[in-house]
Amino acid sequence: MGATEGSEPARLPFFHQIGVDRQSASSSMKLQQISHNCFAVVPGKNRVGHANSGFIDRGGGVVIDTQSDLSHARRMIELLGTVRTGMPKRVINTHEDGDHVWGNQLFDGAEIIAHRSVPDAMRRVADPRQAQTLLRRVDRLLPRLLLRASHPGVLAFARQLRQDFDFDGIEPTFPATLFDQRLVLDLDDLEVHLIHVGPCHRDGDTVVHVPEERVVFAGDVVFRCCTPVGWAGSYANWLAALDLIIWLDPDAIVPGHGPICGIEGAMEVKAYLEYVREESRRFFDRGLTSLEASKRIELGPYGDWRAPARLYVNVERAYREFRGETEPVLPTGEKTLDAIYTLAKARGMEVEF
């Protein structure tokens, strides 16, 4: 599937060039073909950090998002080597989070493209040294005991990351080709539209639309079978972005997290956000805190999604809007992680981030 373009000379598959460690990479990661030229790389889990990537096999190859650590990025590259040989010509980062950009360094020489806000945002929220420091704390007895006593949510979060990821060796590699609202790529007569819709989940949120093949790579504007969470922007902006994806009417959506879907995936996220905002308003007006409201909001069909206690972040976001605040909820904030942990324990949920 996905034959190499005949105009390019034969080269060794890219995964041979970068030295894939087959043993350390995620063996459950899968490559799915979703249209003639479009592919999705889907991890075997659906928790924080397990982000999807995409690939468009035209115009020298375009990778969309580059995974959370070097092991997962190398496994992705190995899978892409079954589709095309040689270095992919371009990389698109749909936004600034580490699980979408920390494999950038492996695409040496590729043009890395993102919204204009992404490089500065990466410096704020995707510094791998913070993740490295956190995991070292849980590897040492005294820091681990201190975390358990003072911030059990941070400890649980770090332990979950340690199960799947190793952030050592990551060197931040920033996009150099930046755009404002829209950018159209011509991949050997296949148009690819980059549309900035953020801030929704993050400032740089970009959807990648391949009109001829009716495919949208949605980044973290769409979560599938796991609870969405927003760190920047507003409910109104996120709902408008979902409306745009629905209007584009793709046959296939590659969400930032979770299995491939159609427009029903965007519609479900929209319904969830509308429901949480409405319920949050009801409890806000009654004077409850965001954590108290989170303990009382019925989850209904959304209770089966992974990481349901992320609800707290969405309620807190709604509360901040109701109070007229604009600052995002920080994903690595101790208060946020502890609140998610407390909510999960209070409601008998699995502690999951």
C-alpha cells in the first residue's frame, strides 16, 4: 500500500537511516490506511501522551505530529517505512504539546510547519526537562515519599507516564515555517489545507484538511473515546472549530487521541462540551466550587470514556469563563493533577490522566 512515487530514486527506508530500536518502541502501535494517500499511526493505548500521528504519501511525504518520546517516534517511523522510503519532506505540528512535537528532532532536514504561535508556546508548555525531572523524582525514594504526602495526583500522573514513556534524549526542535490563519500545500497536485482554529485545546490548534480524499487530521480539537480537555481559548472557540470540521464533512477524521472516526466523533465532543458547560453553569450559580461541581455532574454516556476525571479541568475552565478570567489551566500544575486524582477517588473512578 502507498507506493513510492516513481520520480524519486530508491533509498533505504527511513527507519534504517535513524536506527530504530525495535525492542524499546511501542509494539502495539498500528498504521492504518484511511484513503488513497492518507494514513494514521494509532498507539495501542488511549491515555495522556498516546497521541495519534498522520502521514500523507504525496509530494515527498508529510508527517503530521511526531509522538511523545523518541522510542514511540522511531516506532512510527518504522511503520512509515512500509509505505515510503527516504526522508519525509515535511512535518506538520498541529499544536504545541509535547506528545505532538517531541519526535521532531528525528526528521532531520524536513520542513517543520505550524501556526505562528507554536514555537513560543512550545517553550512554555513543552520543555522536556520538566518531564525528565518529574520522572526522576518518582524513581527516587525520598522525593517519591514527599510527593505521596503532598501531591498524590502528581505522583499518580508521573507513575502513569513512567509506564509508557522515556523522555531522555529529547531536544526541542521548533517549527521554522509558520503561518497565520491558513496555508495550502500543493503535494504533486493534491491540495492540503492547514487551518488555524485555536485556541481551543491549545493556542496553536490546527486542522489539516485533504479535500480530495475527504480526510481531516484534527489534532486535539477532537478526542475519541477519551475525555477531551482544554488548556487555552474558550468553549465558544472550540465549539466553532468542531462546527467547521463537521461542515467540512470528511469521510474520516484522525483525532488527536483515540480511534479513527467520521463526523460523529466531532459531534460527540461538541455534545460533551455543551453538556459540561451547561451543567457547570448550574452549579456555579449555586455557589459550588469547580471540584464540588465535578463530583456532582452526571457523566451519562461519557462515563465510559477513558480518563473521565479530566472533567474537573473542563468544569474549572467553564468557571473561569463565568468569572471573566482568561488564564488557561496549566496541565502540569500540581493543583490540577491533585484535583483530578481527588475527583477520581471520590467518584470511584480509575485514577487516570
